[in-house]
Amino acid sequence: MDGSEKSITSERIARDLAEAIHEHRLAPGSKLNEDEVGAVYGVSRTVARSALQSLAHQRLVELRRNRGAYVAQPSAREAREVFEARALLEPRTARSAALRMTEADIARLQSHIDEEHAAIRDGRPGRALHLSGLFHVEIARIAEQKTIEEFVALLVARSSLIIALYWQRRSALCESHAHEALIRAFEARDGDLAEELMKNHLLDLVTSLDLRNITSAPASLREVLSP
Amino acid sequence: MDGSEKSITSERIARDLAEAIHEHRLAPGSKLNEDEVGAVYGVSRTVARSALQSLAHQRLVELRRNRGAYVAQPSAREAREVFEARALLEPRTARSAALRMTEADIARLQSHIDEEHAAIRDGRPGRALHLSGLFHVEIARIAEQKTIEEFVALLVARSSLIIALYWQRRSALCESHAHEALIRAFEARDGDLAEELMKNHLLDLVTSLDLRNITSAPASLREVLSP
DNA sequence: GCACGCCAGATTGTATACGAAATTGGATGG
DNA sequence: CCATCCAATTTCGTATACAATCTGGCGTGC
């Protein structure tokens, strides 16, 4: 259905790196050297470079001219903006999804949650976070909104970076309960409820972050320390 | 104010090509040969390729493995999805913008409209369409939502392709009147009205398109002419 | 002792070269 | 006359080589 012609090597590498960022195995600010990336995957710099550019387009890495590629460090402001965008897109999409939801879709969402719990049991919180992000993307897919799905995927990926930087509570899985409540709304095909639950879920996420603009992005010190 | 390290050659070329697509100087389906693009801008295929990849990330061109780059031809379905995404993002953003709007912002939006009229007088409808798209992006900028601004810019660019493919009425500038009404709402700092006007403006846009899935993407004839 | 400038190392930006995949057109055989 | 197959061509995918730029340390001069 989709594009079709993917799976070019560079795209595969980009996906792999994105997953590593997603799962917090690569911390924000990490430098991604073209030679190193190429060496890791056994390809030349050309391919590694292409993968890094792809990630830059997704705002997961920042390219600095003649300096290199670094895992992005969203500022507190960017963090707020990402969640404001999600607040516009996701609740209405959850409503649409609720109305189109099939049994197979629900099963699939449930298995996502199960996997997530398994990851937590196995002590892989990064993987669990990744999966909980995919839950949101899956909802957009079920709503049959490919364009919105793309955007949600971008926003979820950036949210992962934001959580890595600004997460404050250690309360592990407030997430899952929200997701389970959503599933119940989906089972009832209750669009209104799904929309409302998603809205509150996103609000909870933002308030669980510490977005007073402490430190944030060392990238542009100039803006902070004017002479 | 933006990123900072742009103006790499490939980004400049990508912007230039994007503008050409935006203004309908490059029709949907046009082939963009890497060698030709490189020759036009006096750079090597490496740089041309990078620019084309950038456009592919914006979904303005479609890359087909071992086939080349073609200006995208959104299907009727994609067209609908693009406008559904816009319907979620832009009305609320127009409301925010109305509340933050300064005199300078209003003047800037007005000059956009003036330029648009001038372009029409000069018989450059493509340029006028481009400018009317920038009007929407500008609103997101005024709302101080950089993330949403990015998305709106992407959607506006794709809308330009969609209009090139599915525009049916020759009624030139129903657009401008909607934009002028929006400006009046902004002048009054009337968020509710701005939101409502934007919502209706987008609805008008969709209904002015012919999205019965006739023909759409000749790219894959195979799907249309099954044996 | 401090500041300025310069040089070496490293890393990215760009160009070119070679190999692989896919289409095109004609030749061949039925 | 049509279908099939093969090679010639085009175009892309990847690797490598060279040039430009930045970082950091060293030395000289004040």
C-alpha cells in the first residue's frame, strides 16, 4: 500500500538509529560521527551520511555545518510545542479510530500493551517507552489517516527525546493505565470518550515533565549568555 | 531566528526546486534526473541527490529505486488526508495567532495579500498560489508554534501539488477573500471568529477540488489498468 | 604571564569512478 | 504475426579520493 521502494540501506540504518534514540540507548547530545556510523554498519560514509540526513529531517538529530551530527536536544519550548501539536492531532484522531476500530485492531493494540508490560518486566524501560509510543502511531493508522500518522510518528519520536531530557517522576507506568482506558473506549466504539481520554492522557504527559526552561539546549549558549 | 546552519548548497537547491513545484513550473509527474539537476545548479550528483532526498522527505518528490525522482502525484485519498490534517491544525492555530497578533504581524500578512494580488495582475498565478500558501504558514509562525509551522508548511506544499492535480473551477481568487476576512478577524483579535473562518476556508478549499478518484496517479498504471 | 596568531589533526563537504539494477528495443524462434 | 529472450543503454547505489573548514595546542611577541 505504502511507498513500496524502501529498504535502501540508508533507510534501514536510519530506522535502526532512530530506534536506538527512541529507546534511549543513544542519549540526547551524543555525537554521531559519519565514519563511526559507517563502520558500525559496514558501509561507506556516503550511506551513513544519507541516514543521518534522514534523521535530521525527522529532527531526531541536528546537523551542524562542518561540525557533525548530534542527537537532538529539544528545548523546553520545543517540548511544549511538540505536545501542543499532539494535542491538536491525536484526540480527534482517536475519535476517528474508535469509530473504525475492528476486533483485529483492538487485538493488535492489546498486544502492544502486553509487549510493553513484558519489556518492563524484563527491565527494558527504553523499549517499553518505544512501544508505548507506537501505540499512539497505531491509532492514527487505524483511523486511516496516513498523513496524520506520519506526523504523529514524528511527534512521538521527538517526544521520546523530550522524555529523556525532562522526565521528572520515576512513576513508571502511569502510561499503561491511560492506554488501557483508551482500549476500553475503543471496544465500546465510544468516540467521544476516546477523544477525551486521549486529550487528558496527553495533558498528563506534559504535566509529568519539568519544562521550566532550566538548562535545556546547551546548543545555543549565545542566546542565554548575552554579553 | 530559525535553525542557523542552513544554506548548505543542497538545501538551497531543494528550496529552489520546492518553489518551482509550488509555483507549478514543475508539474506533478515530472522526472528530476540527478545529472540534470546537478548540471542546472553546477554541482555534482552527490549534492543534487541530497536535495532530491530532502524533497522526498517532504513528500514533494517520490524516489523510486533505480528509476529516479519524480514530482509527486498525490492520490485523491492523500489529498483528502492532507486537508483533514490541515483541518485539525490550522483553525486552532489561527485562534492562537489572533490572540498574539501584533500590528507588525498584521501589516506583514496584509503585504502578503498585496503581493498575491500583484502576482495575479502580472499573470503569474503560480506565484500567487505560492504566496497564498505562505499566508497560512505565516499564521502558524505568528502563533509561535514552530513545530506546527513546520507541519503546516509541509501540508501547504503538498496542497499545492494537490491543487495542480485536482483544481476544477477556474474561479481565480476565492482564496483572497477568505484571507482578507481572516485579517479582519485578526485585527479584531477575535480568536473564535478566526478559528471559524479558517475552518470554513479549508472546507471551501476541499470542496473546490474534484476528488472523485478519477485517474489520480498515472505513476502506477498497473493499478488502474489491471489485465 | 597573557594574548594573539599559526600550524597540525580531525571531520565534514564535494566530486568522481565503478558496479548493479531495471528498462528498452531488437533479434530470434515458434 | 506474436511472444520471448537477450544485450545495450540509462540511471541509480555505493565506495573512494580530494578539498574546505573547524578544533585545539603550541609558540612567539608583547
